[in-house]
Amino acid sequence: MAGMGIDGLVSGLKTSDVIDKLMAVEANQQTLLKSKKSSTSSLVAALQALNTKVASLATSAKTAATATSWQAVKATTSDSAVAGVSIGESATPSTLTFRVDAVAASQSTMYSLPAYYDGSPSFTLTAADGSTQTLTPVSSNITDVLAAFNADGTGVKASALNVGTADNPQIRLQLTATETGAGHAFTLTADNPLDGSSLTTQSIRAASDAKITLWPGSDAESAVTSSTNTFTDLATGVTVNAVKTSTDPVTVTISRNDAALSSLASGLVNNLNTVLSEIASRTASSTGTASDGGKLIKGGLLSGNTTVRLLQQEVTRAGSAAVGDSSAAQVGIVLNKDGTFTFDADVFATAMAADPAKVQKVITTLAGNVEKVATTASDTTKGTLTSQITTWQGEVDDLTDRIASWDTRLTDRRAALVKTYAALEVSLSNLQSQSDWLSGQIAQLNSNSK
């Protein structure tokens, strides 16, 4: 320990160097433990990385194996400028033809307000269903009037318009319903104009519903209305949004979404390759040079792991197995000679066009098998990989505790060595003092004998 203050005091020894060398020997066991902890931690990290990818494979396979995933459809409209379309999960292939006869509108009306009121102004706003609400601005000032109408829950938005000039303003009140549809029409009356007159009203836009006619010109022609421009579930899972009126019919087509289904299958292949690539990289051997100059081959971190090797085999087998008299390659999932998979989109598309039910059966069966293998390995409580991670992590924790214990042991050992060598120096110092005294006495005796 440098700076002990006793280095070579009497003995001339480099005490700190001696103690450091002795401690290095004592610490060999801890060094081995640290090395083992490092390698075990790397193993845990590798298993965790693989387990994450296997869990993702299980999720992807479960999706591909689910029948509802194969009900993916897409929607198109013959004229998006007239009507748009969106679909939900319950939509199924179908065709819908309609004509947009009217689009929904919100009422907008302009009013000339009374010049004077009998007291504070008061207005009655009457909704289409006959319900009323009384609005009482704090004054006749147009700002206060606007504030009263723009309060929450009135169902209208108000603005002030100057239809006069800057020198001779003529303020009008414009009210616009916050929602479209005939059911949101309104009327307004002034309750207490001083001269007893009613409001002067000018209509800007009337409230109206959107209207479409289904199958126009056929025996099944039917009119459908909506207070908004959105017709929800016009067909099961199909929502139509009217944009503008047109005399020409619009056709909405709900068809099988082959692109989504191709993506479903390719996603499964991608996740298979991700897992297999992870295993390959973690088990691959590397070549180096030994201390004697010879060739040194070092196995991958997981190369000796039987569980990982079995997982590799089972994943490959599950993803490439035949289903009945059909092979995975016939639906576009090809197992390559190097153990990886390739998805052939053209083969998949051809197979879907010829027999979509067969393609679905093959891929859902393969995906189901892959899901079982992946779940068995990655299950959060009893997966084979999860169990290994738990076991090896326990080893890391134990090594951490043992290393910490060695820290205490080595600290105590160093303190003991320091104490021992300090005592040695003291003893040597005492001996040196005694030697010096004896030498002095002998010299004195010799002097007296002359």
C-alpha cells in the first residue's frame, strides 16, 4: 500500500510493494470470480436477446394463425370526390352503389338586433325539438351578446358582422349551429325589445340532412339520411362519407386485401429469419491465433447450448413442414439450403388467385406450429429459454455476492499485512536500538581497559 509511512524505515524493504504482490496472489480467486461473472453475464444477455426475438416470433405466428387475420379487406370508391369510404374489422367483401342527393349542412342565420331593450337584453333560443334556453347578456354591447351565445352548451356559435361602413357601422349577429342536420335547426326571438319589435332575420344557410339513394334505378332503391355527412355501418363494417352531390352513382367495393395477406405471410417469414439469424450469430465459431502461433478456433457464446440448438431445429421444422399434400413452398414460403427462409410474393399471389382457402389453411397451420414452438421457448413463466435465463441470472447474482465478500476479505487481509509489517519495522527498530546501545557499552569497556 503506497504511502504507508513505514517503507524501508529500518529494514530497507519496499513494504508497500511486498504487500501489493502478496495481495495480488490473495486476489487471484476474486479475479477468477469476476471473469466468470463477466462471461456468465454475457451468456444471460445473449439468451435474453434471443428470447425477445422468439417472443416476437410467437406473436407474429399467432397473428398469422388467427382466422380473423385472413379476413383482411380493402375499400375503394369509384369517385372519391363524391364519396369516401372506410372500413372496420367486421367488413366483408361486398359491393354498394348509391347516389349522393344532398350533403348535411348546419343552419346559419343573420339577425338585426333591437337598438334598445326594456332592461337587460334577453333572448330565447328554440331548438328543433321544441326545447328552449334563455340567454341574458350582461349588457346590450355586442361583445357581451357574443359571449352569451358562445357560452358552452348553447349549440350555436356567434359572430358580429358589420354590414355598414367604418363611419356608420351596422352590426348584425350571425348564429351558426355547431352541428349539422335538420335536427339541429333553431329559431331566435328577442324577449324584451323596448319598441316591441321582433328580430329581423336573414337566412344564410338552412339546416339539412345528408341524403343518399341506394341502388338508384333498381327495384331495391332506398333513401337513407344522416344528420352528418357520415353514414356509419351503411353495410356491415362499412362507413361512407358524402363529400358532394352528384347525379351519377358511386360504387364502393369491399374486396379481399391480398397485399395485407401477403404482408401477414412475409411478416411470419421475417420473424423466422430473425430468430434463426440470431441463433446462427450466437453459435458461429470464430478463428484466432493461439499463443504458440497456431490456429485457435473459438465456439460461439451459445454454441454448446442444447436448448438453443433444439430450438433452431424445431423452428426450422415447424416453418417448413408439409400440410396435407401441400408444401410451404407452394404458398411462397421457401426453406433455403443455408437454413434461412425466403418469401416469394409472386408464388403467394398466384396461389391466392387459384385457391385462397388452401393458402390460408397451409399458412395458418404452419404459423400455429411455429407459435407453439416459440411459446414453449419464450413463455414468461415456464419457457425453456426463460428458465435458462433465470438460472444463469441466479448464478450472476451469486457471483456478485461472492465477489463483494472477497472485497471485505481482501480489505481485512491488507490491513493485517500492514499491521504485521509495521510491527516488523518496530521490532527491527527496537533491535537496532539495542544493538546500538550494546555497541556503545562495548566501546566504553574497551576504552576503560586501556
